[in-house]
Amino acid sequence: MAIDYRQTIPNNVGLDDNRALQRALEHWQPRFLDWWREMGPSGSHNYEVYLRTAIAVDNEGWAKYGMVRMPEYRWGIFLADPVPDRLIGFGDSFGEKVWQQVPGEHRANLRRLIVTQGDTEPASVEQQRQLGLTCPSLYDLRNLFQVNVEEGRHLWAMVYLLHAYFGRDGREEAEELLARQSGDADKPRILGTFNEPIADWLSFFMFTYFTDRDGRYQLKSLAESAFDPLSRTCRFMLTEEAYHMFVGRTGITRVFKRTIEVMKALGSEDPADIRAAGAIDLPTLQRYINFWFSSSLDLFGAEISSNAATYFATGIKGRPDEGQFNDHVVLGERLLIDMPDRDGRVVPEAVPLRNAMNEVARTAYIADCDIGIRYWNRLIAEAGYDFPLALPSPRFHRSVGVWADIHTDPQGNPISDQRRAILSRDWLPSTEDRAFVGSLMQRVIKPGKVAAWLASPEIGIDNRPASYEYVRLN
């Protein structure tokens, strides 16, 4: 299939002049479109959606809005503008020139990181493919599709790096990115969180708040990379990732606002009363927070990691916002990390800082997540209710790292299997919780109307009113 690169694939990587890359993409692009039709947003192929499309990296070009038929969206390839005379900012080669090509000794590690990042992008589209059938409003449906197409563009960003810099290995890895499927028993996605089903919009809002926020920190770490094309790719991706977190933050906020409205109208805080009125009670919202936050924590990896130490030492992956630190080599420094001992106690252990880089990023992520918790707590308190939300301990409900499969309560205190079996339904969404939330998922597609379990949005998109017909269901 011949591709009109100027029109179909907006880019700033010289695609028109790179015949080898053109040949690779001429093979991959039809496969991607087949995947989009099969695994992209269900039933959306004839919709016209008010989407933003990146056509350049400057302020004028990175967010062009207009009605787009979904399969005709233009997934582009963009790198942020180069930083003149950029030097490696951390590790053993601190202060040396960054790499414009892949050093042979770092080829396998760089490929692994790019593939892992790339695998998350189509995974989230697959997880969310049925959500449009139960959208709470056209505004929300449009936001879902915006997130979906940008995750597709982020896949293109990683595939570009694989095709342009990793030869046959890269082309084969790019094919595999379309072969794996979220939740598939035989070929699942690489990271566990991206195999979790997202069957309702509350989970979608939690995912875009917590899991996409993890993505932000991973991209910030890779943006520090000595491999300059990867760094520039991730710097541009971060401009789009911010909107995904906005969708999560505002979505959860609207759920809380509606719940508070119902509590006031009923004069009751009883979860049964709130549910009977078609809203989501506060204890259920806390359980969903517990689940998605703890699941997202696993994405940072183990607390003690030789891979993290290697990535830092070699300049492949730094700390988020590396420039804020004073020491960029960190030889001899240590970090205290809570560890379980044989007697079921929590014991701090001093770990070499290079081996604890995952924990450095996770700690920054936790503080960032807590901003939303504090805001939602203010909403609850200002309404006159005493129900403080909290992020669970990073030791709670973990599947990766030193706390994997060690049972704790949400405060991080180790507990017995028997006690966990009795109390876990108070801490994580139960089958009944999910069934109730699922029962609220009734499609609302009249412009300006919103489902009864969340509040209307306060503002629209691109200076349009919230009642604008953001999706035309042709």
C-alpha cells in the first residue's frame, strides 16, 4: 500500500526522504489499521468525533481540533525539538555527549524498554474498547476517543524508534506489539495492570488518573535518556499524556460531586441509600481508589532492582526530573526502604540508591497522586461530611516487589491470611461492588445530557460548551 506521508502520517522525522523507513511502515501501517478496526473502540468506525490532532510540535501545530471520522485519524510521528549541545545528565557517562544512534552494548536494554513502553499503548485501547457502548455523555465519549487515538499515536512513536534504529529485530518487535492482546490467555500484554479489564467508566476514570500518571513518570524517566531520539520522543508524548490525567481527575471529581449532591438531598450517608438513588457511595469509591492505586504501583517494578541500577549507570533511564537532584552519579548513596522480615514485621533497610531508582520514582508518583486525594477530601469536608479518603500504603495489595503476596491492611500492617479473607471485601471492590457500578452504566448520547451517577462537566473542549455535539453517531 502506497502512503501519502505528508497527509496520512504528519511527522518531523524526515519520513518523505527515508525510503527504508517508508518500506517498513508500508508493511506495518495496514496491520495497525486492521488492529484498530478489530481491537479499537467498538462500534466507532462511522462516528465523527471532535478530536485534536498533532501535526507539528510547536504551539500552533500540536493540537489542531476538528471533526474526524475515527478510522481516518492521522497518527503522526513527532520528536520534540532537539536541545542544542545536550549532554548525558546522569550515571557513569555524566557530562558526555548524548547518543544519536544506539550503542551496540546498550541495544538489548534500550529495545526492552521501548517495547515495554510501546506495549502499554495498544493495551489500554484494548482494555477500553467496549466503554463507548455505555458512555455517560457525548462529552465523555469524545474524551475516551481522544485518549484512545493518542494512545495509538504513542504506539506509533515507539514503533518509529523500533523501525528506525533496531533493524530486523525492531521490525519483529513492532509486529509483536500488534499480536499481543490485553487479557489474552496465550499472548497477554507484558505488564499485569494492562491485562485488567476496564468494564465500567469509574474504572476508566481511575485508570486515567492513576495508571496514566504512572505512564507520565515512566515517560519522564525515559525523557532523561542519553539516547536522544528516545528522549525527544518521550518529551513530546508528555504533552499529550497530561490530558489523559485531566480526564481522570475531572471524571473522578464529577463522581464525588454527584455523590455529595445525593447525600445532601437524601440527608443520609448510608451507602445503601446512596446506591438506591443511583449514585456511588463513598466507601465504594475508596475501594476503587485502593485497587487502581495499588495496581499502578506495581508498574514501577521491584523496590530493589539490578536492572534499574544498570539503566541509571549506563544513562539509558534516569530519575523523573533528574535536573532537580544535586548528585547525578549517586555512587555510595543509600535509600531506606521498608522490607518484610521473617517475623512479619516491617524493617527499614538501607539499599544502594542506584538499585532503588524504581522506589525514587514511585515515591514521587505517590506524592503526585495524593494531590487529588486532598482535593476530593476538601470537597467532602466542605459539604459537612466526615469521610477522609486516603491512599493505601505502598505495601498493600502488591503483586511485584518485596511485598508481593504478603498480606497487609491498607495502612501497610502485615496481617494473617485468615484476617485478610474476612476483611478484604472492605478494602477492595467486591463482585457486588462491580455489579452495582456496572448497573449504572447506561448510555447517554443526547447532547448536553449526562448520566445520573456523575455531575455535568464544568467546561467543554476547545472553548465549546459542554452541551456541544462532540460525537456524531452517523
